Amino acid sequence: MHLRDSESDSSFRSEVRAWLRGAVASMPPPPLPDDWPGRRSYDAQWQRMLFEAGYAGINWPAEHGGRGATPTEHLIFLEESAAAKAPDVGVGFVGQMHAGPTIIAEGSDAQKSHHLRGILTGEHVWCQGFSEPGSGSDLASLRTRAFRDGDDYVVNGQKIWTSHAVAADYCEMLVRTDPSELKHKGISWLIMPMDLPGIDVRPLVTVHGSSEFAELFLDEVRVPVANLVGAENDGWRVANVTLSFERGTGFVGELLDTTNVFQELIEMAKSTMRNGSTVWNDDSIRREVGIIGADLDALWAFTKRNVSQGARGGLVMGSGSGFKVAFATTQHRLGDLALRVLDRASLSLDDLGGQPTGELVHSKLHAFAISLGGGTTQIQQNIIAERVLGLPRER
Amino acid sequence: MDLQPTDDQASLVEMITGFAAHRFAIDTVRSFGEPEGFDRSLWAELAALGTFGIAVPEDRGGVGLNFIDAVLVHEALGAALVPGPLVAATLASGVIDGVIEGSVVPCIIDVGADGPLAVENFRSSDVLLIVDDAGVGLLNCEDALGTDVAHPTDPTTPVTILTNLPKADKIGGPELAKSWRQRGSLLSSAQLSGNSSGSTTLAVEYAKGREQFGRPIGSFQGLKHLLADSWIRTEVARSSVWAAGVTVDEPEVGSIDRAVAGARLTSARAATENAKTCVQVHGGMGFTWEVDAHLFLKRAWILETQFGSIDDAAEVVADLYATR
């Protein structure tokens, strides 16, 4: 086992670092969070630069326009990007992380040639239409209906938690094509252009006031049958094929952000006076910092284990679920500590006194995104109990 | 970077795990706590596998592997609750003659902390290693006076309270003391990580077999979530223990002190919490002497005090983050 870079990883790191230094400096200031046209063009500009430098689709196979980098190189790229304060994937998330890899694995040649390049250059933005108001943890119960009418599917229903829908060109969507089949069978995976008639996008504001999410109301939307990815009624398997692409880097961006917030919290504790002394001088605060710091270091090591396993071909069952639950727990614990350190400064979601106070309150709220999104903590615990530990199903 | 065991490392762990299952079955582990229960020939068998000298250079009689390999070995030993002064023997191998072969049995005390001069496995040891800030000292056990505890908290780990500690022969200075404290702490944490895995396996097997309300209790979500949390705590602990082991071998990748202290925090939490879960999952039987759940819990309590407290470890991590 090793933690040091191999010779080739070390030269890749130097190359990436040198490129990032120039590229980041050439970017304009980022747009405001609710400025969706601004965010879209900013993210596209950065993605275009990555594309031209050969870093777009870093973990995609080279034959599909990616770089074909190893999982370790991917991790190095993310580490260096964070260190250089480079823009993150932004509105490109669904396209690059999910829709693109799905089309690579299951799409037709026409779908590949039409969609992959646009995702890599940043020209096309994707959103995800999987969850529904009645189908959250039990996603396979989804009811958005698509019936075949000539060369089209006619889609009716409602989707929720659709990130970046306002800015998106395409939606990767799960629909029920066979209502006589319950659950996993009878679901299909469709590419839905967002400019079709009958799509109503309504923003859904989150607990931290972000307009990231939307609801989609679908009324007689005619999606061409040519946009079916994989076979009809085989969409559940198609939706899960991206799991096999996971090489342990899925949460690296979040973990980098959390590590930065943690350092800011420590600085805050050292500079905040309370009862005639700094908050840092409080043993109970400092020891809590130590425990969270140990957990963050452990989560980095966990990530490196997963990346190392990913480089061997694929993750071990449960390692993604286990990481996510542990990360959510630490994120909540960090948020709780932040509120203790801030005390009355936690009354504002905006930063106070030139300090990142509002950002720390946001980090506590964001912890729920980790413990709820992508399968709640409790669903992950069920997965581990049944598929890793082999405990019997409840029913 | 590669933080998964190589094929050779996986074989090493398999070998130790297989030996422990065969030669240190739980009845044997329990017998080590009996008066005169320490089996010197079994100890020598364990030593003959290269267990203690795994990271000692070959020219000093060891196997010549890295410290991370010793960490993996201790994880496997901890999972099986293998008794005896495993950490002392590993630290002293290649330093004190006879330890690497198992013919000389060492025990160790870190007198840096306040509290009673309690030494584990003193009564069956030949030599006592004494660690303080100034260095490491060596004493024949017969030259020190002590009283054996009648009822040690962990029934498989005999404890002696020393009443007289004569002057020891100095075998190393502050550098050796520092190194032994780091390594001793990390080897103990590796055993804690293994312990957390062993108690989880025991609890999961029980939950699959035990039926109430007409079905296995492991089918109930209340237990599933407890046991999934145990598994997760082990994976987190194992991650930091392995990273710390590699950091000892490759000090340029980070602070050894921070990695070792962090490994203690995550592994102690995993071992103590998982053992508590193991007792709880066993229901009333978990509250009995005959079920093995309490052996994991009590061993975990002993291990988490080795070479510094949990609070010390938290302070170390916090300070090293703050001064970065």
C-alpha cells in the first residue's frame, strides 16, 4: 500500500497544476447563485476550456471523446482543481456524471453522436427526471406514464428534485411504459428535450433558499421513440448501469468543500472571543474539532481506498453506501459544531462582519442534502444490512 | 497511491486469520485469563509465523516487510481477540533478544500518564519495558514488585498493579520513546479496528439465527440499522488505520502524529460502539459471561487506553489542524 504519488501520477499532477494556474486566472468573476443564464454561460465557458485542453470527460473512455484517465488521475485532477479554486462542474453535473455515461453504455450510435460531444464541450446542459412526489425512496413505484403513439411516446406526469431544470436542454427521464407491470419492470429511460411543448418547470426553493431544484409538470409531452435509451421496459437496468462507472470519486468535490469549511470554522473559533477568551480555548470545542478532523481524515482515506479499488475494476458492494452515510454523519456533526461556535452570529444566512458566518450556517443546512439526496441514510443502511451483511429482507 | 491491500498483503491477513481461528479459538482465548493460563508454546507458534518481526529488517531476524504489514497483522489478531502482549512483542522485536522467536515475553508500561501503574500481562512476562518522555527502559519482571488484580476488567487480559519500580536499564532515548508511542498506539488501534469487525460478525450471525415473532430478528429494521452502522464504523476506522500505517512508512505524505491520533479516535469509537451493539443484539444472553460479546467490549476498553487517552488524541488532531 502507498499514499505517495507514483512517478506518472506525480508528473500528471504537475501538468494539471500548471494548466489550472493559467486557466483559472483567465476566468471572469462567478455569477450570482440565482443568475441562471449567467451560471450556464460561466459553466459552459469553463467546460469549453477543459475540453480544449483535453481535460473534459476526464474519466470517460477515450473512444467517446473523454481522456480515459485512471481513477487516481481523476482524484488528482479534483484535488488540484480545488486547490486552484477552479470552478466546479456546476450545471454540467447530470450530463457529465450520469446521462453521458449512460448513453456511452446503452445509447444508440445516433444518440452517442448527437449528445456526447455537446456534454463534453459544455454546450448541452442536462437535468434528471427520476424522482416523483409519490416515488422517493421507493423510486421503482414511479407513475409518470408514457404511452406509444406512432413514432412518439406521449408523456404525462410529474417529476421532482430536478436540479438545474431551468437551465437544461435535455432531461434524462424514467417513465412507466408498461402500467401492467409493477415496480422495476415496465420502466423506460428517455431523453426528453426541454423545449418540447407541455413541459412546465416550477422552481422549488430549498431550505437554504437555493433555486437549484425544480418540479416538472408533464402534460401530453410528445417525446420521439428514437429517444428511448436501451430497450423499452428495461429502463431500471439502464438507470443503474452508471453505478458500474463509479470508481470512488463521486463525493470528492463535496469532501473538498467540507474540508475547506472545516478549516474556516477553526479560524473562526480561534478569532471569536466569548466570556473573555477565544472559543478555541474551550476544551469541549477543541476536542469536537479533533474528532471531526479525525473523521475527515478517515473519509479521505476511505475515498482513497475506494479509488484504489475502482482502479482494480470496480467498487466493493456497500462501500459507496458506507462512505455516504459516514460522510453525512460528519457533515451534520460539523454543522452542529458550527452553530455552537457561531452562537448569535448564526442568526443570519448572510455573512456577518466579513467572516464566513453565513456560509457556516449554510453548511449545516447542506448536511441534509447529503443525508437525504441520492438515497437517504436509512435506505443506505438497508442496502448494507441486506446486501453486505446478508440479513434477511423484511418482507 | 494505492490504499487497498496487495495480493501478498491479503494472503498475509488470511494466514494470520486462519491461524487464529485454528489455534486461538475462543476457548483458548478465555483460557489465557486463567491462572497459569499463558501458553508459552502457543505463543512461540504465533511468533514462528513472523507475527512480531514482520516489520523488522531481515538482518535482525525479521521478515523485512513494512510497518503497514504489522498493522494488517494486528488488525487480524484483534478481530480474533488473540490475547497476550502483542504490541509489546512487536515493538521489542529486533531490539530485545528472544522476543521475535517468542522465547522471551515482554510487557510494556507507559508511565507518562497519571493513574495506577497498571501493566497488562505482567505476570506471564519475562521483561518489562518502561516508556517515558526521556526514553525506554528495560527491567526483569522478577525485579519489579506488584500485585495481580483478582478480577481484571477484561477476563482475557491479566493486569498487575506495580508497587515498586526499580531503576531500569536504558535501551533508548526520547526518539525511541516517541517512535514506540506512535507505533504502539497505532498497533493498538489496528487491534481495535479488527475488534470492531469481529464483534460485528458475531452480532450479524446471531441476528440471522435468532428468531422472535416468527422470523429472524435480523430482518427487523431496528437491528439492521444498528448493524449497518457497525459495519460503517469499521470501514471508517480501517481506512484511517491503514492510512496511518502507510504514513509511518512514507512520512512525506503527512503528519504521523495526526494520522495516529485520528486512527485512535475512529478505531476506539468503532470497537466500543460495535461491541455495545453486539451485546444489545444478543439481548439478555448478551448480558451473560458465557456469550462472547462482553469479551470484545472489555478488550476494546483496554485497548483504547493504550499510549494515551481518547481526549489526548482529539487534542492532538485539533492542534495539528489549527497550526497547519
